[in-house]
Amino acid sequence: MTPAKPARRSKAGLGWWWTFAAALIFGGVVIVAIAQNSHNVRIHYIVWQSSVSLIVVVLTTALVAILLDEAGGLIWRRRRRARLARRDELADLRTQHPPVDTTADALPAPASDSPG
């Protein structure tokens, strides 16, 4: 008998070459943006003042926006996972201990004080 051929793995995701190409394009875009926005702008913030390149302001703003977006997503996912875990735990507890029937039919009839 001949040995069976190993199953061919399917590729998931974009792959390294697409990622590398996207990084090169992004790097080129950033270099062009730096060349076109190299003039200085004056930044005023409360009592602090500075003169920096416009591209520094743009890239810093983009970086802060990305970080805030990721932090918000992290908080949202953590809260959702906790909520789902509580729901699963409650479902497990409900299957372990069936609910007690508390309807009026299940209650014993009150004892009568009168003889007879």
C-alpha cells in the first residue's frame, strides 16, 4: 500500500505577501505625506505652546484615534464576555436545580380552625 498524501492545508487570511505589499504602500503614502506637509504649525493647548511639523500633528492624531478605538473595543469585548459567562453560568444552574413550583395549586390548603 502506498502512504496517503497529506491533506493540503487551506490558507486562511491574506498571507504574508499581501501584508507586505500593503505595508509598502502605506509606507509610501506616509513618506509622500511627510514631504508634502513638512511646514511648521503652531500648537496652542491651555498654557502649552509648540511649533511642530504638520505631519507630526496628523500622525499623532491618527495614532491617538487608533489607540482609543482599540481601548474601547477591548472594554466592550471584556464586558460582553463577562455578560455571556454570567448567562451561561445561570443556564447551568437552572439545569442543575429545576425551579420550584410556586403556583397556588401547589400550595397546601390552609388548616381550618373550626371542628367538624
